[in-house]
Amino acid sequence: MAKAKVTKKEEPARPITVNDHVELNRINTLKKRNAVNDALKFPVGDQFEKDLTEILGSDCESNGETVVIALIDFDNFLHINEDFGVEAGDKVLIDMGLYIKKNLPADATVYRIGGDEFGIIFKGETEREDIFLFLNDLKNGFDVKTPDGADQSITIGMATAFVDATRCAELIRKADGALYRAKLGGRNKVAMAREEKMIPKTSHYTQDQLQRLAKLSKREGIGEAILLREALDILLKKYDN
């Protein structure tokens, strides 16, 4: 007599927790980011800062070379993902990157910094005024459209090494400040870094903090004001999105 086949009882599916959703969203976001990066093949993320640090540490200043950075942001990008979906948003970012690359001069390199922001490092004999005019033309000729055929725009902030700042973090901060001003001014603009009005330190810091700041400044050879501005920029980038 043949034995009856015993079937293994299937275990109930494990409930999806909040942590599962968070991890799934993280993985999906990473895949989407990689999809854009894979299509463009630009240097990404921290490579922008690494390359800029290396350039600023070279002898380009003594050689009379101009070093300018530009931060380029797609205006009102969030609505594209919301109205047309993430895949459409990815295509717009790819089209944006290809547009920048197609029009890029020989002495410049484009980077995908993250999200809808791209960066350019110019290094060569082109004067910063000519670079500003180029960026303005780049902005005016922007021809990337949304799936419904609507025109879109970009906003750009630029800063010049050894004029606006000599260190990588400070130079990026200056360009980011110019980008922020251009967006406040109505977007679809190009803004250059400008001299900043400084205010003295106030009583918002404890004595211990100021003592530690003084030691850090002495150890690193960097002014206290510069360190405070860099710290505040990190804080603003974290919370003011």
C-alpha cells in the first residue's frame, strides 16, 4: 500500500513592518539613483569635493589658471516625480545631464552631486567673466521638457577659487550661497559668489565650546569664523531642505 504524500504546511507570510518599508524605500531609492548614474557615467557624490581639493592643492594658482565651480539645480523638480512618476523624473535628470555634457567646454568636468543637482569644475585659462557668460547661455538654452512638453529651467551658483575662497569647503559654500540667492530671486538665474557681511560671535556659545573651537582652529590652521560657517552649513543642509 503506497504511503500518502505528506505536504509541508506553508508558513504564513511575515507581516511587513515599518522597518521593512523603510528598508524597501532605501533600496528602491538607491536603485533609482544608480539608474541615473549608470546612464550618465558622471563622477558622483564625494568625487566632486575630492577632485576640487586636489586641484586647489596643486600649483594652478601660481600658473595663473582659473578655477571656478558651478552648482546647477533643476527648478521645482519635486513636482515632476509627483505628477509624472519617478521614472519620468529619472529621464528628466538624464536629459539634463546629457544637455550639460553636450555643451561643456574642454576645460570643464561635470559631476552628479546628488538628487537634481549637478556640479561643474572649470580649470584652465578661461576667465571667470567668460565662464559666467557661458553659464548664462547654458541656462538660457536649457531645452529639457517634462512629459507634457512644458518648458523647464535651471538655476546656477558659481564661485571662483583664490578670489572667493581658497579651501574646498569654503568655495562650495560660497557657490551654494550664490545658488540659494538665485533661487530666492525667482530661479532661472545665474549668480556669482559675493563678499559676505560678517557679524561677531554672540553669547549663543558656551565657554567650553569656544575654547574647543579655538584649539581646533589652532590645530587645523583654519580661522574660527570659517569653521563656524562650515558647521552651520552642515546643519542647514541637514534640516533646511
